[in-house]
Amino acid sequence: MVRIRRSETKGMTKVLIRIILVFISLALAGCGGSEAKHSSQVVARVNHAEITVHQLNSFLAHTRVKTGETPREASRDALETLIEQELLVQQAMREDLERDPKIMLAIEDAKRRILALAYLERKVLPKVPPTPEDTAAFYREHSELFSQRKLYRLQAFSIPADRFDPGLQKLLDLIQTPQATANILQAQMIDYQTEWLQWSAEQAPLELLPRLVGMKPGDIASIQRGKTVLLLQLEAALLAPVDEEKAKPAIEAYLSSVRNVEVSRIHLNRLWQVAEIHYQGEFAGYEPETMQRSNAGQNELTSSDGRHLQKGIDGL
């Protein structure tokens, strides 16, 4: 057996972890029975291993096609990626890296994630998409994201949170230009950093969007982030609407995601209630509040849903 120094193993681990999820998902996709592969199913041979059309299609289904790339070009690029992954896997197997405890844990972790997600998708989550009525209602009720969507240009001033008080707020309410804001901060001997920001409506922090909609050029909104307060002064807001047809895919994805979160939460609550769960070791005696856990998970996932909607609209 070849002995590998710890530094080398660490480097190889990073490479392997990047391909583990794809490797396992492709392996699971290929588990359909013991029938022999027909030659027409094989798209490439890499030393002793074969890459099948099913593996290629599975990989393509989870890969974003480059802009302007034809289906044939996308398939060729995907196949080359699979070949490179197979080459790396073969080298890893030669080095017995699959026996490395850290890599074994990473593979097991990836397997658990894939199985958990597969169970949710196949047995729990609804298969019916949102209705056209639901999609249209969401479009109408969120005009700030669609029919009245705007692109915002702002200058941001980052200052220490302990220097932002009612007195400073009163001074800032009287000014209309970024230069005037800078002058006030300098006069008050407040250290600050500044940068220009350009946000579309869906890129803005959710808690700030209602305020942005009603702001006029020169107005300032503030957001606290830990020990820092961000002063956002609006320079311009340009109307950039998205019509309902273009917004439909993003809205459907968002509504499906919100529904899936709720369905998953309810199902997990039921599993918690019927399961026998005993904390041990340093967690012995710990009894979680199931509803608190569920609410925390809901908040986290809802935040993720907001980012999901943002990404969807960004692509329009």
C-alpha cells in the first residue's frame, strides 16, 4: 500500500469531496437492476470503467447550460467532466483513499443527504405545481417585485453602531446629497466607509424593500448589522418592470418552495412525535422543544426561499 503524507491526504480530500455528491448520485442513478449494459448505452470508456448515457443524462439534468451553448456542446462538455471525475476517482481508489476515515465520513454524509432528499421528493412533497390563479395573485400582490419593480442606485455609508443616535438621525434627515452626508459624518468625527451599490428590487434586503419603494432621491434608510450601521442614501430609482409571463417561472418555483417547506415541516413534526430519540454523551438529559425547533427551521428555510425567489427573478 502506498503511504500518503497527511498534507497530501488533506489536498486529495478536498478534491474528492467536490466529486463525492456527483459520484454517489450517478451510482444511485445506475442502480436499476442487474441487466447487462448494451453497447449503445455506453458513451465513453475510461480505462476499465464505462460511462453510460444514463449517467450523462443525470449529470446534464443537474448542470446549468452555458449561454449560447448548443445541446450537443453541452453534452460534450458534460461528458468531458464525467471523464475527468472518473479519472480522479480511479486514482483515489488506487491510493486507497476510500478507506481514509475522513473520506468515509464525507461519503456517508453525502449518502444520507441524497437519501433524505430522495425520500422527501418522492414520498412527501406534492407533485402538483401552483395553480395559475395562485401565480397571478402573487404577481398582483407583490407589485414592488414585478409590475412596479425598480433598479436602485445607492451610496452606502458604514459607521459604528454606537455612533448612530437620534441626534445624528435628525441631522441626516435635513440633507439631500451623499456629499452632505459625508460632511456631517466628518463634522461629527465619525469614522465611515463608503461604496456605491446597485440593487434590483429582489436583491435588496427583505426588511428594507418596503422602505425603498417609498424613498425619494436623497432619502436615507438605515440597517444595523451587528456593531455596524449601514446608511443607504438613494441616488436614483429606475422603473424596470417584469411582465407576468416572464415572472411566472420564478413565482411558481417560489410558491412551490414555500409549500414544500410547510409540508416538510409538518411531516418532520410527525416523525419526531413517533420516534424514540434519546440524547447521550454531552447532550444527555437535553430535551428539545419540538415546536421551537420547527419554528427556527421555518424561519431559516423561509429566508432561503426569499433567496430562491431572488435568484429566479435575477435570471429573467
